[in-house]
Amino acid sequence: MARRLALVATMAILFFNLVSAQTTNAKKKERPFNFNNKWEIPVTAALVAWPVYGMSKVYGRDPVPEAEILALNVNDINKFDRPIADNYDPKAAKTSDLFFYGSMPLPLVLLLDNKIRKDAGQIGLMYLETMGTFGSVYVTAAMSANRLRPYAYNPNVDIIKRTRGGARNSFFAGHPGFVASSTFFIAQVYTSYHPEMKFKWALYAIAGAATVTTGLLRLKAGQHFRSDVITGTTIGTLSGILIPHFHRNKNYKRMAFYPCSDGYSNGITAIYKLGTRKRG
């Protein structure tokens, strides 16, 4: 956990330095996103720090008493979630881990785009804010709910597995939530830099497919109930979409700059494009 904290802190510092360098540039160009570093940097730092700390608590829980596990009754589970108590598939759990860990660095593909690469620091800050937002909600819910995972109710699962401290981390599903945060963030950012892009829906469809697949794998693995997956997916999707949305520069693509000269001096002319309403 200490290594993870050091890695996150190092990444945050690098991103913050890049952001500061970009925003202090007197000739900075118009960007699709607006930032207020005076409050966003400390807020983002807090949003990242809390989940990192919370993860150590959530995944460092004391074992569940065996007597508590043996006393569990599947009939106490609500009807919507009850069928998942029979699920348990370690292979599905491992496959879901691939989606989970693969989604974390995935936004780096945005750097392949020349426009986005020039704003790498700000996009990095916004990504940390996105993941920190979801992570903060996730660890707070997990620490508060203490809901047992489906496999804890399954008598066919080894009792050592069922009594793990992590068996209390069912609500809500972090894997599909983090995948949603990452993939929908990519879709939001890329389409914001390329508003003229055709088939924007394809990026959101891919994000949705990756998220749903991860959620289904977690259900098959017996790691989460249906309500856990639905909640995690919803919060993750909202984080990935709304954080970039709230930063969006509404004037982007409306302001155009052109060089001009009157024969004696050179300068730049700015033209602002007003929105027009179509008449039916």
C-alpha cells in the first residue's frame, strides 16, 4: 500500500507541475476545458489521498467470524440479488481483473492525439479528479456498508475464502465502476477535442461494452450482487462523463484567430462565432 501511495503521489506531482507550466504560459491557446488550479489542485489531491488511505482499510479488514458465515441464510437476501448467491467462478474474477487493471492506464492513449498531448498536464489532472471522485465514493460506501459478497453465502466455496476480510466489500462494485470512469472519460475528452467527429457514439458504445462486460464477470465470479454492479456502474459512468462536462469550455470552437496586417504592423484578429437558431 505504501508503494501504491508513493506512485500515486509521484504521478500527481508530475501532473500538477505540467498543469502549472501550461496555465502560466502567456500565449496559451483556447482549450476545450477550463481549470481553476487554485482550488482544483488541492481538491484533487484530497480526492486521490482519501481512496488510497481507504483502500488500506477496506482490503485490510479483520477476518469474518466463521460462526457468522455459517449462520448466513440466502433467504435473507432480497429477491433481486438472491440468485447471484449461487455464483462462484475464479476464472471470471481473474478476467475481470484484466479489465480493471487495464483500464487504469488506458487514458494514456489520448496522448497519441496531437491536440490532446499539448494539454497533457490538464487532462492528467482532470483524470485524477475523475478517478479520485469515484474512488472516494467507493471506499466510503465500502467502509460503511460492510455488505458480504455473494460467495460468502455459497456453501460450496472454501470457508477460508468465505471468511476473508475482503468478503465484506460487496457494496458497491468497484471493478465495473473504475472501468466506466476510465473509458467514459476517454470518450468525453476525445469527442470534446474533436466535436466534428462522426460516429461519436462508437466511443461511448465501446466504453459501455467494457463496463457491462466487467460487471457481468463480477456477477459470474460471485464477487458482487446485481444491485452492487448497477450502483458501481452508474456512479462510475457519471464520474467519467460529468467531471469533463463540468470543465468544458463552452466557447471552444467558437473563437477563431487569424493573422492580419495593414502594411505597417502585424497583429491577430479574433472572430467569435455566435450560435444561430435554425428556422423551420
